[in-house]
Amino acid sequence: MHRPNYSEGGAEDDAIRLSAPMADAGLRLDQALARWLPQYSRSRVRDWIDAGHVRVDGQPGVASRRLRGGETVAVEPQPAADARAYAAEDIALDIVHEDAMLLVVNKPPGLVAHPAAGNWAGTLLNALLHHAPQLGQVPRAGIVHRLDKDTSGLLVVAKTIAAQTALVRQMQAREVRREYWALVAGHVARAGRIEAPLGRHPVQRTRIAVLPVAAAGARPAVTHFRAVQAYARDGVAATLVECRLETGRTHQIRVHMQHIGHPIVGDQTYGRPPWRSWLGRQALHARRLGFVHPGDGRPVQWEAPLPPDLQDLVDRLTPA
């Protein structure tokens, strides 16, 4: 394989400069860079090109450009997207309670709990590491359970490994009380219990679905619900319901309420018109959180009021 001649810049110039071999004439720019810089993936090199970090003879590079050979290619390597996953960031936190063993946080809508593809920075985890740097010594920075990005409300963070272990055991034993308020489509005139196994949708892998009990990947899931207040808006019915989790599966309340014909208002994934347009997110809020304190063994519980956007929506509805 013919490799280009290249040199790396010094402290004031971090670009890698390469001279395209004539033997590589005809290669696309992204193909050539993937060949010349095998320590980086082709997708990562393509991201650098698209972001303007690659220049060919002084001009912005285009991934599909065919090289003639002899061009000077300057590359400014960028950190991997996940390099900031565990970086401390000064992000405001609404701390409901804090002691030596744990934190209880009221998460706003729009804040991702844990770094993942597409959200490697600006997460609750990054904020926690700034607030309490010692959380860097605890797996997942002490996050015991998560809320979806657009779900607001209470979650607990363990500040020590012992506290995290104790809280995880309570979760597994279904001893942690987690209650949510959700505004759902239609009139819910009763209380009930939904027991329906959940797992990845067999076709749409980013979605969760109710699956047959014997299906591969199906996990038991139980949600209790009761109506709090019925509403109407422009002739369309809605109900504020309280949901209590017996299990804690991904998207559990959202999928279970859709399953019984009452999708959550504003849910862009599991809702349906006209309710998706009522709010820019799913109208779901983790209102109450209770468990046995891992330090002294006493029962503790906290509540968080509806966030402003959801409260404003409820205020604009007409009680039915």
C-alpha cells in the first residue's frame, strides 16, 4: 500500500499534513483518509470532513471529491464524540435533598440522564460530576435509575458505592415507590393494573412494544394507574392519571398507557394526533419517590410539583 508523506504540526498548529500519492489517484477523499490514517474509523474521518476540519490544497474538503494525486491534504484531528462523556460540566441542578449518601434531583424536561450516542455531553451525569466530583468513583456517577430525556421529575443518585448497592437492591425487590402524573388522551374513568410484558419492537428497534409472554426479549412489566382529574379541550377529552411503577422498564408508562388506548399527551413516539401537538414533549412527570434510606434505614419520601410547561397546559384545560 502506498502511504502519503505527512508531517504533524507543533503546539501552535495541530494539523496533520499529507501529500496524496499518485498511486491513490481516483480515490474519494474519505476513502483515502481512511487508508492513510488507519488509526481512525472512516465514519470519524467523514465527520471531520463534513465539519470543515479537512482541507485540500487550502480549500474545504468534500468527502466525495476524487483525488488526482499530489494534493496537499491538511487534517485537524478532533476528539472522539464520547470523549466528554464523563467530563464535569457546570449545569444547574434542582436538588431536592442531599446528604452524605445520596442526592435527590428534580430533573427538568429536555435533560438527558446518561451519556449515549447523540448525547455525549450536557447530561445529568456531567452536571453531577461538577456538583460532586467524588461521584467519579461511583459507577454511572451514582445514577440508580433514569428518566427519559423529555420526562421530568424525581430521581435518586447514590454518592457512595454502598448506597448505590443498597438502592439497586431495593429497586430489584420492587421496594422503591415511584409515582408519576401523566396527562393521557381520552377519559379514564377507573383505576386499574396493567400487566403486559415489554421488549424491543420486532421491527422498529428504537421503540418498545408489548410482546407475548414467550417472546424473545419480553420482560415482565406492571403499572398501576388511577384517574385524578378528567379534562376537555376543543372537544377532545384528556385525563390526568397517577401511575405507580411496580417494575421499571424502558418507556413503561408510555407504552402501557398506549396499550390500553390512552397514549400520553405530547408523546412524539407513542402518541397520536391531535394530542401530540398539545405539548412539545410527553406529558409525564415523576412526582413522588420513596424508599428506605441506605444509611439509617428510615423510610423517606419526596414530591415534586408539575413543571411549568405541564402545569400551564393543565391550567388551560377545562375540568370535565
